[in-house]
Amino acid sequence: MPTEQPVDTRSPAGVQEDVPRPWRRWKKWLFRLGGTVVVLGGVGAYLWFFEQTGHSTPKQPPAPVAPSGDPALDALRRGVEFLRVHQEADGHFSRGLIDPKPAFTALIVDALARAPLTRTPQDQELLDRAAVAILACQRENGSICTPAFGLDAYCTSISLLALKALGDPKYAPAIERAKAYLLTIQRPVIEGNPTSGGVGYGASGNVDGSNTAQWVEALAEAGVEKDSDAFKNAQLFFSRLQNSPETNDLAKTGAPVGSDGGFVYRPLESKVYDQSRDGKRIPRSYGLMSYAGLKSFLYMDVSKDDPRVSSAWRWVRDNFTLDENRHIGADGLFYYYLAMAKALAAYGDPVVPTTDGARREWARELTERLLRLQRPDGSWRNERSQMWKEGDEVMVTAFAIRTLAICREFMEKHPAPKP
């Protein structure tokens, strides 16, 4: 059987090669260098978004607000005026070319649409323009996102919440398409896989508790049945985030699971760790995720008597604080406040009886804290940490407005009992 003979690639005698061999090596090196520059440029652009602001300079300062005698209401109005002057010409609240515009804009829309303020024609025009901008980002698969940015699930969840907050039936088809997309991205339940039932930033990649909590809230708003398989599987995922050996089945495998009832970022992974007596690193519960876990169980209609909720409530009583994002300091402080307000409002008790004997009227205290932190121009900003983009006044102001609105509505419905 004939075999292929090797081809002689050497140049014929007396014939000079077109490209000298050293130059070939240089060309290959330059090609590799160019690829490295492209990769580093992409990473730099990604970091630029998460660490820098992306807003045009406002053409005018926020409009002044006449005092009404209600400090909280005035703070809300001043925050709204600050956000108003930051809307871009295209309707978004971000000017970055590569950032997840629909999510950023949706955070502002959700806060403004749910604020307990009389909506003026000027307010409605702002919200309508923002809604058009968000809808322009909806793709054929129902997701609402900036293509190729990798945050499809995150952006879609927040955008769905914003469209629901507007309360206009004309957005119903877009909401249904977004809901259908979100139901496709939950990780399937696979025996032995601790990430089963979770959701990440996109349809692939790592899952985490923060994105799954956002996903749960969006689907609950969109009317997904509480006994759906989607929510049952999400409950399994959150159970595996909880430091509770009684309900976290990972503890039965010998995995390092704590016992304080709080929650971590991913199964067996946290932003901070404890060390056991035998030297194991135990993922430590922290504030933002613990409130995210509690509110997620409540949004999925898990009873307050359920051991997962009662354990989470025990963590709240042991760790209630407004001074920091519990156990990780100032990082994500305003997002922590928002998660706290949503969780405690869903729980429904106006007082947190902490284990040190205090009785904390959480909605009143959180309102007073936010009033003290508001800046002269009506904005809020995390002055202690730039982590997770909380140096961006526009985003943080949206968090603060939404938190104040939740506290105000809760106090109207649940006045604190007399001592």
C-alpha cells in the first residue's frame, strides 16, 4: 500500500527565500503581542465599567425642592430631581458603549416608578423614554441586555422588574417574553451538583446567590406560581447557600457548613471565612447575601415557620446592624440596605428583637440613616467604599430612593407597637 512521502520544504539551491527566517519569527511574535493587547484591552474595558462612572455631565443642576414638612418625602423628591438631570439623550441613564445599559436604566426606572410621589407629566415623559430605551435592548430570545456583554440574566431580571413597576399593559408582551427567557436559564437539578437550581449572570458560567435572588424576585413579580418546579429548584439552591446543617444537605457529605442561619455567595464559597477547630475554612455568612436569601424564601412563599426561614430570622436577630454590610464592612452598603428593606418588609414584623435585648424599629431607623447620608445635591454615594460601583451617585441614589419608598410604605401599613 503506497504511503505519503514527506514534502521537501527546503528552498532550491541558489534561490533566496522571500521572507528571511528571523523576520518570520518577529512576525509571529508581533502577532501574539497584538492578540495579548486585544485581550488586555477587553479586560480593561470591563474593569473600566465596574470601577468608573459612565454619565454625561448634566446641562443643569437638579431643581430645588421646597420643604413640605415631611423630611423623608422631601428626600425622595430631591433624589428624583438629581436622577432626572442624568438621563441621557437616548433615554438611558448610562452613556457607556459596552456597559449593560438596560440594567442600569432599569434600576432607575424601578426606583422612580415605585416612589410614593404624584407622577407629573414630566415624570411620565422621563419614564416613557427610559422604557423605550430598555425595550430597544430586547432580543429575539426574550432577554433584555447589551449583546455579548455576558450579563443577560442579570439585565433581564432587573429590566422585567422595571417594566412591571410602570404598570402599563402595553409592556405585558415584553414582560412575558422576558419571563419565558428567564425560565430557560436556571441550572438543571443534577444529582451531586451543588449548583442545581441556581442562576448566574448569563445562561452559562458560575451561578451565585445574588443573581438567583434577583431572578426569583423578577419571576415572582411576573406571576410564576409559587409551587412551580422553577421555585422548588431555587429553594434547593438557596438551602445549599445557608449555614444551617439541619437543612443544607451538603453538610451530610462532610462539607464545611456553618450554623448561624445566614447565607453565603455560592455553595461553600463566601466573601469571608471562619476557621473551625480542626482547621477547616468555613464560608461565613454576610449581610447582603443573608437578607437576599431570606427575601427569596419569602418571595417563593416559604412559611415563616419553615426551619430555613426561622434560621434566617435568627441570623437577623443576631446580626442586625446599619453600620456595615455585616461581616464585609462598607462594600455594597447601599445594596445591603435595599436587600434588608425588601427582606424585612416581606417578613412583616415592624420590630427586630435583637438577641442583645434591643428592639429595633428597622424601617424608621433605616429611613433616618438614609436621610443623614443624603448629599446636598440630593444624591447618595458610598463614601466609604467604591466596591461594586457604589461610587456612582446615579446608581446609589436609585438604591436609596427604592429603600426609602419601601420603608415609608411599610411604616404606613405596620405602625410600630408602643413599648
